[in-house]
Amino acid sequence: MSEDLKEKTYWEKKIKQYWKPFVAIIIAIICAFIGAIIVGIWFIETSPIGAQGTALVGDWSLDWIVGFMILIILWELLFVGLPLGVFFIVGFYIWWKRLSDEDKAEFKARDKKKHRRRNTGGSGGGGLFMFIAYCIYIGIQGNYYAPFSSQPYSYWVYAMFYTLMWIGIIFGIPICIILIIVYFAVWRKKSE
């Protein structure tokens, strides 16, 4: 039996054994998803950013986008993330206290075994870095507070290309210098 199949059958057995907490987790996730949608709609309808949901896309500015993202993340954390976190922490504590000693020992033994980590293929923060660099570039240009309709769309697209260019210059030149130094100081000596 392969390791993946053993893992799958183990968790199927545990889900059948502890079906009540599993159902509670599923219901909590569904409620959190619905709550996140409701909080998002509420924020759009009541936020002064975006004129309570009546602003046109051309009325938005980069300032509004950044403020909107920060505020909606904070409201979602307050109304959805915090209660969900408390639910999971308290629920796990209650569930762990009710577990038999044999089950606790089995879970602890499984945690000590080395498990293969799967690569989720996340971006690693590159998109966030690019967005921050874009905001800085637009701010230097003096259009951070300007509505999107104040400039042709080509300005906003070309600004992204210029941001990439400046990132390449700011980080590329030092990286090239460091690589040249490492090549002559370390790699060339190893090959000789």
C-alpha cells in the first residue's frame, strides 16, 4: 500500500470516527464564507470610499483602492476572522480534552513522523511587492490621488511597464555586480 493511500485511509477512518466535529467544521466554514460575503456587501454599501457603492470605475483612484483594501481586510478580520479563530481554538481545545489517551498518543506519534510537504505554488509575495512598487511609482508621478479617468488607460498600463523597468534597474544592477564579484572570487577559483 502506497504512503498516499495509507494517509487517505487513515483520515477517512478518523473522519468517520469524529464525524460531529468534522460536520461542525464544515458548517463553520460555510457560515464564515456567507459572513464574509455579507460583510463585503455591507462595507461596499456603507463605505465613504467608493461613495457608498455609487462611484464609477473612472472615479476611483489608487488612494481609494489601497484604502478600500486595507479597510475591507480589517472589517473581514474583525467580523469573520476573529470569531472563526475563537471558534476553532475553543473547539479544538474541547475536542482535544475529550479525546482518549490512545487517540492523543496516536496523533502525537503521527506528528513526530516526517511528512512530505507539498508545494502549494503560491506567489511568494511577488504580486504584493509589485503592487507596492506600482503605488510608489504612481505617487512619484503625482497621480496617486488622481481618479483613473483623469489619464488615458495607456498611462496606467505604461506605468506598470515603467515600474518593472525601475525594479530591474534598482535590483538588477546590484545583483549583477554581486554575481560578478562572486564569479571572480569564488566560482572561478573552484573551476581552476
